[in-house]
Amino acid sequence: MRSVLPILTVVAAIMAFWVLAVIPMNMHLTADQAQREDIAVSPATPAERQAYSGMGLTLQNLGLISRTYTLERPRLPSPHQVGAEMWDTIFEKRITSRRSLVYHGWVTLSATLVGFAIGTGLGILLAVGIVYNRAMDMSVMPWAIASQTIPILALAPMIIVMLGAIGVQGLLPKAVISAYLSFFPVVVGMVKGLRSPDGMQLDLLRTYSASAVQGFWKLRLPASVPYLFASLKIGISASLVGAIVAELPTGARAGFGARMLVGDQYGQPIVTWAALFAAAITAAALVGLFSFLERLTLRRMGMQAA
């Protein structure tokens, strides 16, 4: 309960801020719509006009405020609008429908998992090479760091165009961009983990005449597991972001990125926000899965998760 209460407090604060922010963000749209529809009721008799003069402005303002939460095309959708759109597109639509967020989520998730597998495998191999080879440490590591300074929004179209020129389309270009974002956290975390054993532990291995391979499997790799899982949780989130970004410049017809584009192009911000929250929930579920695997793995190794 102690671990859940702070999270619920933060969520409640965000929701309260969101609910209050809807009013100033949508008020001008509501006022314009009310003026077009001529919703103000003119009192018929002098007595009604006198009574209305004292409270008409207040009633009208209250009516306008309530309408900010029900606009069809709001600048900032209200929480219940986003929730209703998510419920409709997740539970009410068939998963094969192009309007189903489950369908779009699977398209994005498939590219995410493929890219994450590529990035993780490449990151682990590079980390082992960096730790055991000084030349790689001096050459590869600086380039790995420099690669992360390139904005992914500028790099994604270039990768998609180049791969498309050689006939590679569909899932793989998105997976490459996901791998690009996910491999760096794995490299950094694994290098830190493989170098985490102290001098006394390494000297003990030399005392037992252990080879470098034995030192890797018996000491360095087990010591790197907590660092690896911390990197994997960052990498899987970055991989999901990469898959969504890859869908934006290609005009993709499926995926969370494609759903966001539909909302922006057709003036349906509720659709965009629903896809955004669905992506956030997907990322949280993936991170939660790796947290569960981390606790399970460390428990079997006789270690405790931080």
C-alpha cells in the first residue's frame, strides 16, 4: 500500500490539473460555438429581464464551462472523452478493425519487439567487446555515444528512404529505428555491469587460475544482470517510441503513429489522445513485465531487486 499511495497521489494531481486545464483551453471554442448557435435566451418580460440581469452572466458562464468538457473537436479533450474513445476502440471494436486500438497496437508492438531484440543483441555483443577489447573501448564507445546526438525525427525518414530504395519495406525499417534507440541503453548498462566486480573478486579468480571465459560466465555476467534489466526497461520504452516515430513520416496506415496522424489530419484530437494514452499504457505494461522478470531472475540468483 505504501508503494501504491504515492503513485495514486501523483495520478490524482495530474488528473485534477488536466480537468482544470480543459476550461481555459476550450473556452474560446465554446464561446464561438455558443455565439453561432445563439444559445443565449432573451427574457420576454421586463420582470424577467430585471431578474435575469443579476444572474444571467453567471448562468451563461456556468453553461459555457460545462460545454468545454463535451466539445466534439476540443483543443484539449477532457479525461472522460479520452476514456470513452479508448473504451470504444479497445473493447467495442473487433480487433481486426482499422478503428481498433488493439489492431494498431499489435502493428506497433511487433515492430517494437523485433527492433528491441535486434538492439538488445547488438548492445550486449558490443558491451562484451568493449569490456574485453581495449581497441573497441577506445573506438566503438565514442561512436555509440555520438550516435545518440542525432535527432531521431531527422534520422527516421533517411533510414526509411534508404531501405525503401533497396526494396526493404514494412516491418524491418521500423524495427531498425527501434533498434537504434534501444541498443545504446543496453550497451551502457552492460558495460557498467560487466565492469562492476571489484578488484578483490577478480584477484580471487586469478588465484583459482580461472580463464577469461570462466570469469565472464561465473563473475562478470551474473554481476551485470541487475544493470542489464535496468537497461532493458529503458530500452523497451525507447524501442516503442522508435516504432511510433518510424510510422509518422511514412504515412503508415496502421500502428499507434498512424492513428495519431489520422487524428491530426482530420481534426480529431480525441483520437490522437486515445492513441497516445494507449501507447503509454503499452509501454507501462512492457516495463512492468520486465520488472516482474527482473524480480524472478534475481530471486533465483539469490539477489534482491532494488
